[in-house]
Amino acid sequence: MSKTGHTPPDHDTKLPRPLVARVEQWQRSGHYWRSGWHSHPWGQWSYATQGTLLVKTPDSCYFAFPKLAIWIPPHVKHLLQSTSPKGTIKSLYVANERLPEPAGNRFM
């Protein structure tokens, strides 16, 4: 686990199943949650059920307000960050071999 409380999956291996769900909650007094820069060989569909999710790439910045999701294509360097000291992020990791080509190579 990092100093931020984020425990990333092993980014150097395949997912254990074609679809993997993950929930992350944070509640810190005066601190905002942040994942740190990383990439992985699978796609990631993430949204905040509480708080707002910020996804940064080297070239762009995307916001997902509660109940709105962001698609992060495989191999894209990114970080996830909260914009409030309390919130919940839900993610669905999708194995690259299960993605249709057009959806697998761009942000949505």
C-alpha cells in the first residue's frame, strides 16, 4: 500500500479474470486521495459514487462527477485523484484481449 492508501494491482501481469471489479474508499481529514502515476495492460472503466474523480494523463485532465464514468485505455499512463477528502471510486478492469479495437485505444 502506498502513502496515499492506494493498493494497485500488479501492473506487470494479466488480470486473474477477463473482468475484475474494484472499490476504493477514502476518508482523510484534510487530505485528498491520489493513486500515483501508473499504466497497465488492461482497460479501466472508473466512476465516483461519492466525491469527484479526476483522471490525469501526461496530456489531458478529465473529471468524472458522481455516477459518470471515464474509460482509460490499456497502456495509457495516468493517475487517479479525488477532489474531496471523502469519496468512493468503483472500477471495472477489462482484459485487453476482450476489448473491441475501436474502444480499446481512446478515452471516452
